[in-house]
Amino acid sequence: MNKTKIILLLVLVTAIGAFYSLDAQQYLTRDFFQSLYSENPLLTVGFFFFIYVAVTGLSLPGAAILTLIGGAIFGLGTGFLIISFASSIGATLAFLFSRTLLRDWVQSNFTDYMETINKGIRKDGPFYLATLRLIPAVPFFVINLVMGLTPIRAWTFYWVSQLGMLPGTIVYVNAGAQLGQVKELSVSGILTPELIGSFVLLALFPWLARSALELLRRRRIYKPFRKPLQFDNNLTVIGAGSAGLVSSYIAAAVKAKVSLIEKHKMGGDCLNTGCVPSKALLRSAKMAHYMQRAEEFGLENVKAGVNFRAVMERVQSVVQKIEPHDSVERYTGLGVDCVTGSAKVLSPWEVEVDGRRITSRNLIIASGGRPYVPPLPGLDRVKWYTSDTIWEIREKPGTLLVIGGGPIGCELAQAFSRLGIHVIQLDHGTRLLHREDQDVSEQVQAQFIDEGVDLRLRHEARSFHAEDDRQWLEAGVEGEKVDIEFDAVLFATGRQANTSNMGLETLGIELTERGTLQVNDYMQTRFPNIYACGDVAGPYQFTHVAAHQAWYATVNALFGRFKKFRVDYSVIPWCTFTDPEVARVGLNETEAQAQGIEYEVTKYGIDDLDRAIADEEARGFVKVLTRPGKDKILGVTIVGYHAGELIAEYISAMKHGLGMNKILGTIHIYPTLSESNKYAAGEWKRAHAPEKLLEWVKKYHSRMRR
């Protein structure tokens, strides 16, 4: 710390210490300044100005009281003039103190966090500061100190503060001026129209400020565009995946006029290349695995083998059976205008589809996502697939290389292995399913190895090579080069949002670091009438979350002028459909530790469950995280047979605030897998048994035997 910072710090400490040691707050009263003002008006104005600057500059409490006192002593005109400049000068001093003493340290120690703030300040600093100044809920001194840590210029800070605080200052000074005119503490003296009006204005100011800010923001954002005088639709939805279908369904159900635009197939990824075909494939693979395990059930071993082409044809037949649920015919019958073609957003209210222009009061972007394929050298020389294209395969490859150890990679690797393909699964991490706890990964990895999946962890894919009919991946592992030969490669390396080629760039709609559209808690983009939901919005890429977001986006779009709803992510479940399945809701141990949240763990092994033993599925566990000493559930992970179904009880419990005692007190059918939830609650109860009470009960029973 240099000499300037040391001197400033000493001045601050001394000034604050003097303020409190001399009990300076006793002078910040109406009577003190009133008597002084009657004797020497000019001196009082100067003294009050100095006190106000000192209090705000040192970030001391009392600025709001001083504002009311200033209005009471000097009246609306003079009081407003004094306080307007004193508050801005004091705020700037506090800003400079913060900048000199703390900015370098904060910027260097919180680089990642501050970079986002700095970026926003450089782009829109004055408007952001003005917004904060108009929101009474944000403490005056906090704004001064925090803005000092950012790169905003001191002069900009001063003049924006001067202008931004004018509305609030005049409202508070006016309230003080009306209070100053009260002659007697009686009903007639207090309940004057002027005083009542000033307090009504004081109460309405936060609402008026927010409304004014929203109006100003809208005018600023929409200024480059011309709004149509009338609209074709109440809502236009781009993308007919899970989010788009739910959005258009809700809009049609409430009798809004809605268009649904889809350039490819209705149903999106979930129906055509995601949830539906993958689960159909997993079911066939499960049956093949049961055939191989026939002897475990007392049956003769079945050696019929697998007709791979028939399996893949069955997958397509399942998709075709479900297609009518998401078809153009069905949604047209519901009242949705289904439009086929590529959408291009021309303005916040106008979309073009193959030459046809559609105007709409609100838009919802639900364009989904697509698999990410890393641009590895030599990729064009090998046969490769993604989770979108693997469903085209009909000939069984000898060796399938699966790159990726996340949920999609794990599900497909195990399924194809069970269908008789030699599967090599490669990932750069130290374990599969890295978002789950270590014991979860270990359980899944053990099962994969037992089934013959060739796991290659800590392997970094570098490049592809091909010669004649042979193909290799060059990978790096612990500094060594490894060549892995394969017949086909499946990329399961994550997904990316579909945001390009829709005109969103010309509108300046912002993206997050993950490449998804930037939305607020109401699912709005920077344009209040343009919403986004599903994979294109993130942060969760699940079909059920897309549908969840779609409700908020649609209701807010159609009825937001009356009431807007913040999207609720408090209880988000998901499941990886490997065998054993991995289902989770809420926190796991890894996340709780990273967030510094204290917890207790209760674990029940499903290998001890009667129904699991009878079904030859006795493996896995139920793990529940609770508040220390409480039965409040923080999160649950279930690994095992039908974990995705079992987790539903805990989802409901967390959603409605039910604890482990309620689960323990619920009757569960015997013998079922759901009993594992009750037994887990029983394990929690045993760990929290009232030992002292039980000792007294033991003594009671002992006496009753005499």
C-alpha cells in the first residue's frame, strides 16, 4: 500500500472515529439547524452543506434524515438546491475513496467476477448508474462504494449521479418541507392535503421510478425500429421442439393467435434424435442384456444374438408412433398456425419465413441446440456420427469409438455395447459423469467395465488418421501418444445453442459465455417482447426444463402487463438412463462442498431391498443430503434400477417442503422399489434417534416387568 492510500485510510478512520466519539448524530436534528438558521442563515447553509458532504463522503448513516431536515429547514427550493449538489459531491468523494483504497485489490483478486461487471460498465455504464440512482431499494452509499471499484470515469459518475438523484431528492426534500410546516401535533395540523400528498408521492416514488426506467429503457432499445400499427399474431414461436410446442399449445389454449415456425421436423431433437429414439434403443439393449443374463433367472441361456438392423428399425418405428403427438395436424387442430420454413427475425415484431412476413406483438425463440463436434484435424477422413445422426446407422460397426463421458456418451456407449459392438469410450476427465459424486461415477464405471466397455479416461483426442479401410484416433494420455483404431466414431462432447442465421445478431441480442441467449428471470432477452426458452436459453438442457421455461415465457409474453412470473429453478431433477440409472434432484456432495453448504449424508444400499433382490437388480443406493440436525432435504441422488421413477417422491417432497419424517410416515407398498425411499428415511431417523429419551423409556419398560 503506497503513502497516498495510507494517508487516506488514516483520514477516513479518524473522521469516522470523531463522528461517533463526539456523538455527532445528536446535532443532525431539525431543532439544532432550525435555531442556527434563524440566527445566521448563510452560515447555516454552509455548515449544513459541509455536514451533508461529510456524511455522504464518509458513507455514514443519516443522509436520508438530513434530506428531510434540509427540506424542513430551507424549504423545497433552497433545500433541493443545497442537497442536490451536496449529495453528488459527497457521493463522488466516497467513490474516490473506494477507488483509491480498494479498486486495485478487488480487481486483482476477483478478476473473473469483476470482468463481467467491467464489461457492462464500459458498454452501458452511465445508464446502469442512472438506473441504480432511481431505485430507492439500493442503498445510496453502496452505489458510491461499488462504482468506485469499476472503470467508470469520475466525471461521468458525478454528472450521472447529479441527474439521476434529482427525482428522488425532490421527493424527499418536498416531504421534509411539508413536515417543516406542521405547526401543531394534532389531527388537523398533520392531516393537511399537502402533507398527505407528499407522503403519497414518497410511497409511490419507487413504483414511479421503476415505471419511468422501464419506459426509458424501452424507448432506448426500440428506437432504431418501427413498430407496426397492428399485428398478425399475439405470439410467434420459432422452433417446434419441446419448448416451442408447449409455448404454442398454451397460447392457443388461452385463445391467443399464434404461429409456430419449424424448418425441419415437428417435435425437435427430443422426438427425432434425442429422448425418444435413445430410450427406444436403451430398451432394446436392456432386453438383449437380459437375454445374456437368462441363467441368473433360472432360465436356459439364450444365444439368439442381436439383429442390429431390426433394432435400429424398431427405434424409428417408435418415433413414428409418437410423431402424431407433435404433428402439424394435431397443432393445427388446436388452433396453431404451423409454418414450415427457416425464420429470420427482421425486427422485434417481424419475422420472415421464405418470403412471408409475420408481424407479432411478442416472439419466443425456442430454436433448440445441436451436438458440438470438436474441429479435430483429419475429421473429414473418418466415418463419424453425433447423437443427431447415429440413428441413420444400420450396419453394425466392429469397433465404435465414443468420445465423451457425459450422460449422452454413457447412455449410448452402454447401449451399443449390449447390442454386440465393441465400444471404446474415451474422455479427457478422470471419471465418467463428472457432475455427479465420486461414488456415483464409480458405480457406473464398475458396471461398464463388467459389461466389457473399454474405458479410456484421461485421454485427450488430438487428430484422426486413415489409411485404406483403417481409421485411427491419435490421443494423448499422461504425456504419451496413443493410437486407437476404430470403425466409426460417435461424438458426445456436449451441445451448443442454435442462435445463428436467424437475424438475432442484427438485433444485438446478447449471448452468454456458453453461447446461449441472454435472458432475465422472466425469460426475456434485451427486448422485453422477445423471449427465449429451452436449449437456446439454458442453463439446463433437459426436455422437461424446456417445457417448464416455456410456461413462464408464454404467460409472461401474453399477460406480463398484468403480472410477470420469475422462472423457478429451485427443484430441477434429471436422470441419466444408464444401467444402473442415475437420478438426482437438488444438491449433491460435490456441489454442497463447492458452495460451502453444511450437510449430513444418509445412505441406503438398494442391494438390501427385497424387491431389488427378487428382480436380480440388487445394486445401487439412495443418498440424501439434509440440513445438519434437521430433516429438510437439500438434495437426493439415486443410483439403481428405475432411479428416474424413484426420485419422483423426493422431487415432490422438496417442492412442497416435506422432510424425511414425512417420507418415513408414508405407507409404501411391499414389495416395491419405492420402499428404498422409506428405508433411506428410516436410516436418517435412526441416526437422529433421541438417545436420552430412549434411555428413560428403557428404564420404564424395565420397571414394568417387575
